Amino acid sequence: MSLLSISVTPTPLQNRKPKSKLPLPKADLLIHPIGELATPCVENGPARKKQMHEIRRVKNAAIAVRKGVIIEAGPADDVLSKIETDAATRKIEAPNKLVTPGLIDPHTHLVFGGNRANEFLMRCQGKTYAEIASSGGGIVASMRATRNATVDELVETGLYRLKRMLAHGTTTCEVKTGYGLTQDSELRMLEAIYELARVQPIELVPTFMPAHAFPPEVDRKQYVNDIVAHMLPAAALFACSSSAKPCVDVFCDEGYFSLDDTRRIFDAALSLKMKLKVHADEFANLKATELACEYGALSADHLLKVSDKEIKMLAQSDTVAVLLPGTSFYLNLSDHAPARKLIEDGAAVALGSDFNPGSCHIFSLPFIWGLGCLKLKLTVEEALTALTHNAAFAIGRGGTVGQLLSGYQADITIYDVPALEEGPYNLGWNPVAITIKKGEIGHRRVSNGRQIDGANNFFSFSLYLLSPLVIILWAPPQTGARSPNRYIQARGPDLQK
Ligand code: NIG
Ligand code: FE
């Protein structure tokens, strides 16, 4: 139905209520028609148990947005009867397309220098993550390359990666430090993350993680002392001068930080009013998840070795279980996190990419959606909840992003597939057509998902060739001295670095 032809059925005289004088809200963006709108629909807190599966699905839907916020979302007739539009209203048509809340990645290490493609090849030859790390690879290898990078270089490569994530539907993303491992280089990573938050559309949630590995040159006890006494206070202060304080994360696992180290770091972080996260139970169970629940951490992540007792604790707490199936897949492990048990026992489960240079060089959330279904046995609906509403709670943004409901931020992902079932189905092909952040189009695929080949497609092909230019020219309103375009013209893939 066209907007101009909404038919109004006259109300019988006796039923007429006094006419409200209030004008209908005017939409500045209208997405209509929509093939299928699919969203979690949970009122209080993260979704648990059956709620994770209870996705609201509406065929022939519409979403109206005003000033970056959703004002109406649901059946098209209903939405169109509650809003007004005018010539200035931007319109997006998405017939035959799936539309979900913008995807949220609650766990990434996307700022780093260099790459570790050699480790991937070593793993293909049968070496384990631990063997590679103990022979000079692993986090410490990325530490060397990151220490050698300038802040500008970290921003430039980070921006290139974020651009690809945006094209795959990510609208909000947590980003950790943890490849500097000295106060100076960790703060430079933090500076790069805050700068990245400023110059591109994906909303970033920074996490300070000097406790990612022990730097080889320093005594372990001394390093933990330094984190507690100097690095955390410096990070808290640094952040205050720009925006919200970062969260604090610890890699609590065999060969990395002990439970006692983690407790000390958590105590220091809490005294600085920083929120907590923990890498728990990836390779061994050190009771880190228990500690996370005890300390009210935002999330406990990985959880391959989580105990039954800890699952029960998660179910009773607000700590979100962030599962990272990309990592177990990329490390070629036979085990995955016990996702079904976590959901059935009542933990709030989220999914993330864990995008990093070593154990998981995968950033695509549609791909993680597929792995969540295939490897963790989530239903397509549960996995969508885990990548949106529950992921928002894992980074302290619950209730503001992650659902397509009025009052929520207008973060929206539109796919070149017709229905929810096909969201996770396309491993290896990116199904995302348009990514919208706060009501603005951050990414739009010019090829419309069709194969571009042959003379008949000359027009699409020309657009395709021009697309880098379109992306270069697009930029959010900026303040401050640094030009985003300097970074947006980032050179090619990481492998060239
Ligand atoms: O989440 N487990 C610790 N940290 C990352 C690995 C980072 C790396 O290998 O560089 C992870 O898997
Ligand atoms: Fe990680």
C-alpha cells in the first residue's frame, strides 16, 4: 500500500470519540514494506529459557524512526496509522527481506598490529593453541606487532575491520585492549579504541584488558601489582577525560591469570567503578565463572569447561554467559560450550565473535549465527536473541539496543533473504544488504545481493566500482581536529601490513 493511499474507514457517529488534537509523530525514516520483521520482545532484563526462542515475527511490517529512535515497529497497517510522513521522510523498501535489530558483538579484540596467519597454518598441521603460544606465538606475538604500531596505524587497521563488520550487520561492538601489556602501550590501544568510536558509525564499548597475557620481560607478580596499582587507575582517568569508563577483562585460565590474580584485579576495578568481564573456562576451569557471579560481572565468556554448579549460579545472577563458537571452530576443538544446558537451566546466553588475530579471525556475526545453530544447537530464534537483546546486556547496553520496539535506538539490519530461517543459512556468503545505525544508513550493498556479471549488469557493475567512493564520501558529523577521511581511506587488507 502506498503511503498516500491509506484508506480510512469512517467511524459510525455513535462510536466516535472526541477527536484528539495531538498530531501524529512525524517519521524521518520509514522502512516499508518489510518482508519479515523478527525481533526479541522481552520487557525486563535479558531473555532466559523459552523467552530466548520467543521471537516476534511480523510479515508485511514497517518501522518508523524519528531522530535515531524507533517510534513504531510492527504490522505495516498499524505502524502507518500511527505516524505521519512528509517529503523529507527517507524511505527504504525491503519487500522480501528479513529485518532484525542491528547485530551486537559483545566480545572482540579487533585492535591489533600485524597478523598471525602463520599460526592458522600451524594449527592446520596439528599444533594446538597452547603449543603455539609456548613457542613464542599467541598473544605475545601480537603484543610485539602492536607495540611497534602507532596509534594512527592501529586506528587505520581498526577502521578497515570495522567497515567490514558494519557491512556484515554489526551496529554495536565491544573492543578490548590486551596486546600492549605495558601501561603506555595499553593506553595507546585504549586511545585508538576511543578514536575509532569517534570516527565511524559502529558504537564501541571499550574494555581495558592488560590481564590478557603476561609480558615476557616482567615478573608475573610484579605485573599484577602494576595492573592494580597503576594501569587500572590510569585507564579510569584516561577514559573520564573523553567518555564512559572502559570495562575490565581478565584472561583467567591455565598458563594465564590465576583466580587470585583475577580477584585482585576485580577488587581494584570495582573500587574504580569499572564494570567487569572475564575470559572463563576456555581451556581449564579455574572457577572464574563462580567469581564473575560473585562479583556481579557483566559477563563470563567462552565457558567450554563451565561446571554444573556455575551454570546454576549464572541462572541466578545477572552475569551473561557469552559463548564464542567461532573460537572453538577456528581452533578446531571438538568441544563447544554447553549452550543447551546453559539455556535450559536459565542462564542469559549471548553470542559473540571473539574476533582476534589468533584464535578466531572471524568477524561476521551472520557466520557466528550459523555456528551458534550448527555447533551450539541453538534454534535460529535463540541465536538471534543471543546476538541482539542478550548481547546488549553483556555490554551494559540492555534496554537501549537489541530490540525493534518503540523507544529503542534505531539500529537495524536488513538482509537479502526473505525470512528468519535463512539468517544463519548462508555460511560464507554475507546476507546483509543494509545496516542502519541510529536511523542513518551506515552501509548499503550496491549489488543488491545479485551476482554481478555480463553486459546486462553494466549499471550495477559501475555502481559496484564506485562503491568505495561512496563509502569514502560517507562520514558521520564530526567535531575535533582529526579528519575521519584520513582513516576511511585505509589501505587494503590486514595481510598487506
Ligand atoms: O578470547 N582467550 C584469550 N584471548 C583471545 C585470544 C586472543 C589471541 O589469541 O590473540 C580469545 O580467544
Ligand atoms: Fe577473547
